[in-house]
Amino acid sequence: METRLVIAAALLLAALILPTCKADCDAKPKKPVKPKMIPNLLKNYKQGWKLTAEISDSSEKTTTYLTEYYDMSSKQGFLSFKQDGGDDINLFYMSRTRELFIYRNHECQVTDVQNPPEPVKSLIYEWRTWRENLTILGPSALFARAWTSQGKELYYQGPSEPIRGIKSLQWAACYADDTEPTRIWFADSQWDLGYGTWKSLPLRITSGSQTVDVMMLQSYLGGDDILKIPLGRGCKRLARGLPLPPNFSNLDLEFHVEIAFSNPTVLGPTHFLSHLEVIRNVKNNLLSVTTEDWTAANNVASPLVIMEHIYDYANGHVYSYVDTNGLVGCKIEARDDVAPTVQFPDKNEVNLLQTILPTYDILKNASYLGIHEVRGMPVHVFELVTGPMSVGNANLGHAVLTYAFLTEDDYILDTAVDHRNLPVQVTMLAYGVNNKPYFYFYANIHDITTTVTDLNEKLSVKDCYDENDSEYTWVQLGFPVTDRPALMMANSANIKRAFLEELQNVTGLSPLRTPDVLIDFTDNMAYVTVLILGHPAISGDYAEIPKMKIMEPEWTEGAITRDNCLKACSSKDYKDCSAVSYCSSVCATTTKASVNSSGVLVNSEDCSTYVKTERSKRRNVVLTRDAISYLEDALRKSEFKIVVKHLNTVIVVGTLVAETIEYSTGGLRNMIGESNPDLRHLHQRNSFNAPEGFKENLVVTALKTDKPYGQYVGTFELQDCADVCRDREDCFAFSSCLVGKQCVIATEARKPEFEETEFQADCTMYTKSYEMNFEELPGICYSSAATKYVGASLASECAAACMNEKEFTCKAFDFCATPREGGLS
């Protein structure tokens, strides 16, 4: 029905200038009249005009109401038709780019202004200047055509009857193939108009049964937000060489968003409000989105829930942080689909990187809609039309996304859209599969900056870690300060920033894993201490195969957690590791590429095998112990350097070179072996080395404490338990347990008997490697009698007896399996 109304309205106008049938037409006046030129609209209305008209057809008994605008400076025009209470049909056109935009409701069609669809084509008037061809569409084209016809088909008829009480002058014209003259009335310039303008005022045009009555014509002075490409309707430009959107893909961004949402289909007329805080870091491929709980616009209250999602694209991690009235929760996920979303009150959601912060691969396809105004600011506007998409609870037929970028100065050069054009607004109008509006949101962007600093503090994920867990490690580097100590102290903040940048360059650690940095000064040193968080969600790097274990492992370790077992396989020192088996507390690894092939795994009820995923192979998540190793290597080469700049300038104050390193290792700090710097590396909780001076003897085994041989000494970490045994001459072995940390040591320098041990799934027994203190000469025994003989079932027992001999100085021993004895000499 609406389409028929459009055609009928335009046909009324078209009939006024379209030829009918071939016949004689006489427009000459009946009485002699002195010729008079018809008024020139283009000359008299140099700025343009605004016109309203009523078109009636006496035979069809229809009436069409029309409004027309034309701006002479921009050579742009607008038409709006309305017939018998029907919907408005709007046309906006730009002569210079030859584009015509036909739109109504939520639809937009773009055609060439020189070849519009029927019946608009018949309403064109074109003229040429010395620089360009120009076009007018609408009723004014009829008057303009009459002006160009004078001296040919057009004749002045003299004064005529009043039109709506206004004295008038009449002209008549016979156009090609007209049977009756087309008559044009203008107001008599001698008549006091009393309204409108003192310039020539067209009043009426008649042709056959159709009459066009011009109700108002006045100069167009601007101020109407109408001579612009309509927004939100998905108009796609035809013109070439238009400005492209600014590309922010390679820039850090930090900004605040006020977002308003409405879904009349589901939630009724209520509008909802929320706020977003967005931080993007390009170098580390990080994105943080903090959202507040949605509140109704008519009942604005403090948000009850604040949710922050930090997306680590480089490593495939998502940190979810929730603050509900001060109750904080956090979780870490390893995911392949790291896609930031914004969830609306109707539970639908959209991808942030396809809407509010689109990638340039998406944004570059947007159509440029010229300069509009947003929040009182002139903006460049670009528009995207999507295809069908799912938003969670609904399927959309399409959506129209509109992006507004600040213009760079008062003198607009459309081709100069660059990084100075900061985004100020994003809107989305979503349409259902029935092409009717479904929901929309407006996102106003504030406080945007492309300089993002102190990421480690702004994106802190400490709440996702347990401070007492092995994932918390403090590392301190010492820098000699010989020059300008006062200036160095004044630039502590810059030292911290420069330190973090160099730390990330040397170790590959993400800012997320270095949330805290402290700096202290002494007389001649600066000590910078950084907190390093462990590898997050390491289980996400592996695919589990339950109830299977590696048949022939290449490396095993007991009394170890599952995560530490996985980290052993992920270490830089074991890059070829392809899978691990974890049985109770025992870790076993393999480097075989095809773990699922026959002969690699066997059934085991108490075990699970974890195979490295393709995602794990693509990523480069640095283990804490590997990061410390990189730092130690950089210090040995004097390559950890930071350039200190003065406050907010580029003036260099000095260069600091790290010379010392200390780090916390978890468990019994400054006690037992950790007090010895040479052994401190053994006490890292994530260390996967057997205790120095010991070898793994039996897994899933513990020393009994109800026998004289075994003595319980307390709860210690593995390396700390080894230190207790190492310092006692009579301790031949010890057992350490993963869960309870029970440390049981031997009280005799001999191998424990079977009945002095027991099965415990999370424990491992280690024996001292006494024989490593001797040089082995295989197949050789002493020819002379030994000073002393001892019973021994292992060479290590004989070595222990020699090391602990008190009666004489034992320098050598020989051991023969048959009989089981060792000769001490």
C-alpha cells in the first residue's frame, strides 16, 4: 500500500511535465500584453529555499502534501511526500556526488540521481555551470523549467485573478506534445506579501486536472538537520573516493562508555543504563572490559555488581573478576574463543570487537555518511550493515552500526580523517528476521586516551591467586646508583615503569603477571622488587585422557602436584615434552609425538594422561622459574638495563644496570637450606629437580615412624626435608609427602628394610647419593685385606659406611654383590 502511495504522489507531479498526446497547443496571450520575464528562483534565492506545496487531482480526487528543501551552496536537496494520511516518503540527494537516498521507516535505497527509479525520474531539472552539472528534484523543478523556457514555449499572460487572496501574474507554456498550456502563477511584486519573502513567490501551476499550490516558499537559511544522509537506516554510498574510517588497531586505548539500551519487544518501554571502562594494550594483546550492573533509567541507583573481564589474547586466557557489594571473586579460564562480549538486560549479548570497538578489518567496510552532530560536536559518521547474526536469545535479520568520530578542526576536510578523529559515539539498531526493530543501544564514549600507562596496576589479577600459594614469587634486582641519587629518587615512578618494560622484554612476562613493583634506595643502591604471578590455568594447555598412563616414561618425579607436573612439561628446558601421566603424586613424561598411537599408553585406574594441545604449542606462556632463569642470564651478561627519564620529559637522568638478584622461593624463608644462597634455587616450590645429593628411590613409599629406623621431624617442603637429612650423618634416606608435607628421616646409615616402609600414594622416598663422592673403578677389587668389612646390599650403603666411619679415616671401599659386603680401607 505504501509503495502505491509513493507512486501515486510522484505521478501527480510527473503528469505536470510529462508529454501526453501529440496535438496543437497555443500558449500565446489572447490580448496584446507586453512581454515580461518570469522570476528566476535560482537567482532570487541564492542560498536556497524551503517550499511546501499541495498537489490535487480533480479527476482522481487525491491530494498529496509535499515539503522541499534545497541548499544552493552544497547543492543538496530533500523531498518529503505525504498523501491522504500515509507514511512519509523521504528523498535526499547530493548533486555533486550524483547520489539519491530514498528512505522511509527503517529502510534506505541509494540510486544515481541521474537515473532514479520511476516516477522520481520525471521530477528532475538539470542545469550546467562552468564548473559542474547540477540537479534539482521536486516541484521547484517545474518553476525552474518554466524560467529556462522563456522566449521559446513560455509567454507572459498578464495580471490574473487572485490566488488565495494574493494578486498574481500568469505565464503559460506549451512544452513538447502538450495539448493544453501549462499555466504558472507568481505573486505580483506590487502586492504587499505580508509573509514569506519580498522576492518572487510562485503560487500555482496547473496542467489538465492537476494543480500544484505552493503554500510557502522562503529562503533556506540552514539550521534544519535535514539535508544529511539519514542515519540508522543502512544507506550504502555509491560515490567513490570517500574518506575511510580512522584506524586505531595499532594504538593503545583507554576510555569510558555510557551505554543506554532498550528492547521494547521484550522489556517494554523502559530504558536501561550502564557504564563500561575499556583498556586495550596492543603490544601485549590485552583487553580489559569493566561493566556495571544495568539499572533502569527511571530508577538510577548505585550498581550492585561490577564485573571485569580481562582478555589475554596472546595466551588464550580470560580473567573474570566480580565485585558484589565488596565480596570479591575471580576465576581464570584458558579458552580458544577469547571473545569479549557485552550482555544486555534482556540476556542478549554482542561481541565488543564487532560493535563498540571493531577491528579495522570490519570497520574499513563502513560507508561514510558525511558530517553530522553528536552531543553538540561535529563528527564524521560511518555506518555498517551486518548480515544475519545470533545475539544469544534471539536471531537478528541484520543490524545497523553507526560510528561517530570527532572532526579534527573547524575547517572540515573530509579526506583528512586520521588518528585525531577520536570516537565519540557508537549506536546499534538491531532488526529481527521480520525486518522490524528489535533492540538498540547508544554508547557515548568519554575520556579517551591513546597513552595507557601502569597496566600492571590497572589490570591487576592478584585476587585470582592465593598469596600463600607457590604462584606468588617476589624477585628483587639491585642496581648500583653512583650518580645523581637525589634525581633517581625523584624519578621512582619512571624507574618502576622502565623496569617493568625491560622485565617484560627480557622474560616475556605479561603485565598481568607483574602486578606489584616496589623500589627502595640505600646509600649507593636501588632495589626494585616485583611480584611475579605463576602460569595461570595451565590445565587448559592439556587434553586429559583418564585412566591411562605412559608405558615407558622418560622422566619421573614423585611428591609433586598435578599443576607442577604439567609445568615440568611446559618448561623451556623440556620443549619436546608432549604429554605427562599423573598417578597419585607421581609425574611421568614423554616426548613421543603421537601419544595416542599404540604402545605409548596403558590402562591404569589411578592415573590420567595429559596431552599438550595445539593451543599450548602456539602460545608462549613463561613459567616463573624460567623467567627467573632469563633474569639471571641477563644479569650475568650485564644486559638488564633501564634508562631513567626525568618526570614527564624525555631528558635522560641516567642508566641503571642490574647487578644482584634475590627471589623468594616459597616455604621456610631464611631457614634451613634457604639461608645458603648456593642452595636457594632448590627451594623454589615450582622446582622439579630431585634434592641435591639424593636420588629418587621409591615412589608411593614412605618411611614408617613406628619403627626405630624412621623419625618424624615435622611438616616441610621436599627441599627443606632434604636439608634436614643432608645435615645428619646417620640419615641414609628420607620420605616426603605431597599433601600433608610429612618429613620422615632415617636414623641409620643403611638402606631401609621392606618392613620399615609403607605404601602411601602421595609420598616418595629419596636416598643419599653417597657413591657420587667416590670415583668408580669397575671390575677391580683390593688385593689386600680390607681394614673393615660391613654388610651392604647396595654400593651406596658401603659408601655411606665409609663416609661415616669413626674408627679410622676411610678413603676407599670395594663392593661385591656376592657376598653382599663392602670392604673399607
